[in-house]
Amino acid sequence: MRHAFAILLLMSAAPALARDEVRPRARDAGVVVGILQPGPLNAITDVAGVTVGQVTLPRSHDVNTGVTAILPHGGNLFQDKVPAGFVAYNAFGKFMGSTQVAELGEVETPILLTNTLNVAEAGAAAIEWTLAQPGNEDVRSVNAVVGETNDGMLNDIRGRHVTIADARRAIESAKAGPVEEGAVGAGTGTVAFGFKAGIGTSSRLLPAALGGWRVGVLVQANYGGVLTIAGVPVGVKLGRYDYRQQVEGKKADGSVVIVIATDAPLSDRNLRRVAERAFGGIARTGSSFSNGSGDYAVAFSTNAAVRRTAAKRDQVAAVEDLPNDRMSPLFQAVIEATEEAVLNALFKAQRVEGHRGTAEALPLDQVLPMLKGR
């Protein structure tokens, strides 16, 4: 059945990819998802001001983990907060700082992603970095925002290898431009649908008639289900999917963290609505949203008109607010970008031999012919 809102422009069957070859992104391999156009980089950094930093620890059989940092803008985030919305779709996980984001509707630190047992170190790094920023000398409380997924199959997670210094390097190295994907940063040890996954990103640019706003998404993909690519049940065709003969002894559990940026002037309420729609993109990839999955999304706006600046803190301020009736195109954009970000994580990730097993790369030489002509 043809995938809703999808146009597939597929090249002829690609030759088998050697392990040392650079793997393509989904769109570069001819898989085009959705009706909206991506931004120039097809990444969360297409939203002006957003930067991403990643630290991948030196890999070994037992250490396959890291940190990914997303900064909404290059200024003092504590003094120049951005409105934000948070959604816990299935809250089997640890998302540091989420209750304050939900309550106040704002983010005041970099957003960090790492593994389950190194959330504390990532949080400490965000706090230390924030306290050290000029202008924050009198700050006495910082709400660090840290998401996680469990990379314990490929990584000796009990070793808690990520340090505060590692997480600070991720923040301090954040930059604009292309974002590395696959087995990097917080995605170094993650697995999705039984294949090596990791960090993926994508973006959408609304036409001028719909506002011209940009939406960028970055995911840490580490979940299960029945892999579906542009409506094609790839997982079934490959014989790799949850609950197949009880998944040969494997569980369907896993997690995903979605970070969404937009330059549209949105309230924290409408940013929460955007975050909710991101799970439409996760559903399109075949997620089962299992009991043991931590499925989280946080969305923020970089638009200067909606910033919560120190100068406005004691004032009744006029704030721009895109009306509800203009939200639907942004919903479409975040669904498409989330779906494609997950595909990019899978397409780019290479095989990893790890602590308790091996995660094979998605076999593109088998997958691409399945999609041809759909």
C-alpha cells in the first residue's frame, strides 16, 4: 500500500555496501519521505542559531557510548530562555529536568542526550557550563535538561564511562552545519528494530504561503517494533521484527528521544502540541511503543519574539503567538522530519560489535530493492 504523503524516488538497486564504505542518508539513497521540502542541510541545524555537539568515546568491545548536545542559540541560555513543550509518550525512562519544562514551558540550558546511567554526569556538565557563563554569577538554581536511552547491549553501561568532562566537551564543541549521524555521540551504542541505529536528523521548510517556517528534528533512536520504510514492511520482509517467535528470545522494549527546533513564534502550549505530533513520525517507522520504552519529545522555538529574556522577566510583555489555525502545516512538518530522522539514523549506522552482542547495519543492498517502484 502506498505510504500516505510519501513520494518515493528510488534509484536502481544499489550495489552491496562494504563495511568500510560511507553509508548514505535515506534521501541520498533515493528514499524521499513526505510532501514538504527539507532545508539545505536536512538537519536540525537548518533552524538558524541551533548548534549540535557530539562526543563519541573511544570505541572498544565494551565501550560504545557518548553524548550529544543541542543548543537552541549561541547566547546565554539561562538569561535568554526559549519557550518549550515536553511530552512523555511512554515514560519508562529518565528525562532530567522534564517536570520544570512542563511546568514553566521553557528551556534554560543545553539539551543533552546520553545513556541511562550517565544522566547524572550530563546534568552536572550542563549545570557547570551554565554557572560558568558570564552574567550567571548570582544564579542559584539551574534546570539541566537531559534525555537518555539504554545502550546496555553494545556498551558496558554499568561502567558509567561518560564523564562530566566528556559532556562539557559536547556542549563546548557544538556548531552549526551538517550533523554527524549513525553510531556517534549518544547514539554510539543504540539499536532500533534489531539493527544498529543511533543519531539521526532531518528538517522541513514550509512554503511561503504556509509561513515559511523551519522545523528541525534530531532523534536518539533505540526502540523496537516492525520496521516500516515509507509504508513498506521492511522488517517483515527481512524476517526481523518484534514478537516473531517471541523475537527469538529478544524483547520489544527500547526508547527514543526526539528534540525538535522551530523558528516559528510558538507558545509553550503549541510547542507541546508539536512535540506530540512527532510521535506520528515514530509510528510511521513501525514503533510498537512498548511497555519498556521511554518515548520522549521536547520542542523549542528559537524565534526572538518569544524568548523569555531577563529584561522581560518582571514585565507584562507583548509576545507573538502563531494562532492555532496555522499549526497544521507545522504538525505535518514535524511528522515527516521525525520519520526521516529515524531512517537517517538507520541508514548511516554501521555494524558495531559490543559488550553483549553485535548490532548489524541495516542491509541497504536488500532494503532498497524492496522499496523500488513503491
